Amino acid sequence: MNFGIGFDIHPLVSGRKLILGGVEIPFEKGLDGWSDADVLTHAIIDALLGAAALGDIGKHFPPGDPEYKGASSLDLLSQVRKKLFDTDWAIQNVDATVITEKPRLREYVDKMREKLSREMGIHINQVSVKASTANGVGSIGRGDGIAALAIASLTKKTKR
């Protein structure tokens, strides 16, 4: 079994939708980035790629590449799933935490888990998403951005 860790952080800005785990969250600001800036999905992608020793999200989906401008991070996650499958890796589980002062995410967590599990091709019970705050500390605590951490476990598929 291999494990990987992922982290992402983006600033909050006006004029963008807030997307976390593929779910649009009603909020007055969204995350700034080249794609949809979904920090939760980005952290999961990095954890999966790291567990398979396949590099990081920037290697596979370079910021600034016109192909990924405004891209859905769930679509990127689907591409990573295919890369893992093609290299004989099976996703066992993912555990992730989103860190934000606002908005409160509790009512959206199950929908995030559902969308993420579907894109990874695993059961919803293999995907954990939690929300936490920075307790008023630093830029996240001031409401300037949102961060996410994730860990993923993979196993090699057995050959017949």
C-alpha cells in the first residue's frame, strides 16, 4: 500500500464561483486560479499522484496552459483516475480537510463526498471530507483564502 499527501491553497476573490469538491457553494466570493480553483479536489489529486509517485498536479495540468483555463477540477480528477488505472493502481481511500473561516461547509460535505467518490470510482464510504477553521489565525483566519489537505492510499492491482 502506498500513501500520498496533498495540499492546496487559493485566495478568495470577488466575481468567481466557490467550488469545493465539485460542489458550488453559495458565497459572495470564489477561489482565484487558472482552473475552477477547487482546493479540495486539487489536494486530493496531489495526494493520489504522490501515492503513485507520478509527480504533482502542476506537472499534469500546468497553470497557464489554455487547455485547462476554467477547467472543472472533477474532470482533472477523472483524468488522474485513468492515469492510476493505466499504471495498475487502485484507490483505497481518501481523507481530506478543508480549512476556511467562512462559509460553513457542514451541509455540503455529503454532496462533496458523493461527487468525489463517483469521479474516483470508489464507494462513498472510502472518501472522508471534513471542514475546519483556522481559529482566526493567519490569512485563512482573516478570510483571505481557503486551504485543503488530503491523504490517499493506493494498492497495486493484482495481475491474473
